Amino acid sequence: MRWTLKPTPEKNKLEALQKTLQVDASIATLLLQRGIETFEEAKKFFRPSLKHLHDPFLMKDMDKAVARIEKAIRNKENILVYGDYDVDGTTSVALMSSYLKTKHSLVYTYIPNRYDEGYGISYKGINFALENDFSLIIALDCGIKSVDKVAYAKNLGIDFIICDHHRPGNIIPEAEAVLDPKRSDCNYPYKELCGCGVGFKLVQALASKDGKTAKDLTEYLDLVATAIGADIVPIDGENRVLAYFGLKVINTDPRTGIKAILTQVEKTELTITDVVFIVSPRINAAGRMKHGNYAVTLLTEEEPDMAEKYASEINNYNLERREIDKQITEEALAQIEKQKEQKRFTTVVYDKNWHKGVIGIVASRLTETYYRPTIVFTRSGDKLAASARSVRDFDIYNVLEACSVH
């Protein structure tokens, strides 16, 4: 474990906050290191409230997204809720489809196959929508860089609404609406929502048209809290509010699928750390080892007996994932030692037989071991597939993008 210590706060700020809050210097120091300098900021930190959530219509294109969904419902269009196969994607799809089905019966879900479609929006998924008469696709946790695919769908008469949280490229897809707080032209006050968080803001906006508030939507926050934990986004601002109330739901009245997962663990109350290390890996295992649809099915199941069955299957996938992950990590570490690369500035390893579904975990473990940018390659069909992880202050995405011309 490598700790990065934040600078000691200025003495005058420390004394002022300590006096204002009547707390010990160590508490005041920790608060200042988190950017909390006033009584009101401390109150929000210690007492999260749903009233602290921002107006969803502050997000660029939110009005367009709501209008297009309302039109689809009014015209009885088929709506396809499309998401990535990881925890953030599958919880997003479960959230959006569950909510929309309370308003509209023609709602279906689609998770791309990790192995033959890859990450994000795929041509196969768009063709599926065409063949099954879908005129609107709501893409969650993906799509912000799918310029060509959104254009392809548009030419086929299929509209897209994109709900993403990843950094956009130079060109924004020509969708009906593109919700992403990281857009340079989006003035939404909080930029660190996960994909499920963006999806929740869309649900919040839709519900507001029926006179409902965030308080009426807390049943969906177990999914949002799970995604926040799994995606390792900062737990401050809106994320802190969503995680706080989401954990309350998980510990008091979780949805049937999450309750089924919790029956397999010996914990009476879960923290966000437990969500990261107990709930999330099981949900993720479905997309890694089989198909993300298994996770969505579990998270939307309402019958306890069926949920128990699905949770047991997913738990078995997770046990299988652990064994494969351990084996590949050992092989990768041995490869580094055999090639005498322990003191290099980067780690790049490859084996054609490594399981594509777990190389991301292996990359994380190698980064923890050597603390340097890491890429783990394997073969996927006639191409190479890879997962990359980096270290503080080294943006591996920017580095690889700068090399794209080669």
C-alpha cells in the first residue's frame, strides 16, 4: 500500500474551523484536507440530505432527453435500455429499465457480449434494435465516443439518448440527447457522477414531471450506491448523498436481487467498503465469466426464490473468477521476473490463453505490486485485447491516445 499524504492545512484555517465546529485539531485537519472549510460545508458532509442533490435539468440536454422519452411513451414506441457489462453498466440498466417499466410496458434491455461485441455500443446491438423494431435506445455508462455508431443508428431511423460519465472526445455524437457532466459545454455543478448516477439524474428529471422528488425514488439508490462503490468515483458532493441514502436502502430494504446476494455473506450491516468487496465482485463476475445479462436479470428479479437461484449462479461465477484471476496474476508476475523487468518504468505482459474477462483485475494487482503503468494483453479472436491501469499523475489514456497516429 502506498499512501499519498495531503499537505498540512494552513494554521489560521485550522484554528478557525476547529473553533467553529468545536472539534479536535485532527478532525479539523481531515476536513480541511477534504476541502471543507466552513460550518455549512461540514454540516453537508456529516448530515447528507436529498435536498442537497442538484436540479437534474442543470445538466445539458436533460430537457431533450426527457422530451424524447415522453414522446416514446406517448407514441407507444419500443425502448431499448442499453448498458455496459460491468457493475456501473448493469446497475444503470437495472435502474433505468425498472423505472421506465412503471410508466411504459414496451421497455427491454440489452447488454453487449464482452467477447464478440466488446465495450460500449456495438453495431450488433444496433442491428438487434433494427430487427426488433426499436426506435429509441437509451445508452448508459457508454456511448460518449460512439460517434460513428450513433450516426449509423440515426441513418436507420433509431434515436439515441446517451447517459455517460466518461471524458468525451473532440466530437460529441449526434444523438437526441447526450447527458455527460464531463462535457466541456455542460455546466452541471458536479462532475464526478458514475454512469448509474447520470442515469438516476435522468430518472429524477422524468419523475419531476409527475410531481415526484428524489425522496420518492430512494428505492433505486441501492443500485446507485453499488455503482458508486464499484466504479471508485470520489465519494463527495452528490455521490456522498447518493451513497449515504443508498447504503441505508441496502441495509434496511434492498431490492430482491441484492437481498439474495446478501444472504450469502455473514454481515448484518454493510459499509461502502463491503459493497466494493462483497456485492460488486459478484455482480461483475457475471459479465466477466458469462454475460452481463445475468446481473441485470438478478437485479430486476422480484421473486425471492428466483433471485436466490440467480444469486447462487453468480456467486459460482465469482468463485471461478477468483481462481482464474489468481492463476493469471501468478503467471504474469513470473513472466516479469523471468524477463528481468522488475525495475522497468512500465509493465507490459501477454499470454494468448489469459481470460479476457479478468485481465483488468490482473492489471490492477500488478500495478499494486510494482506501482507503475501496466498493460495486460491477451488474444481475442484474431485481435489482441488489453486492460490498462496507471498510477497517480500519469494519465495512461492520454499517453496511448497521443500514440494513436502510429
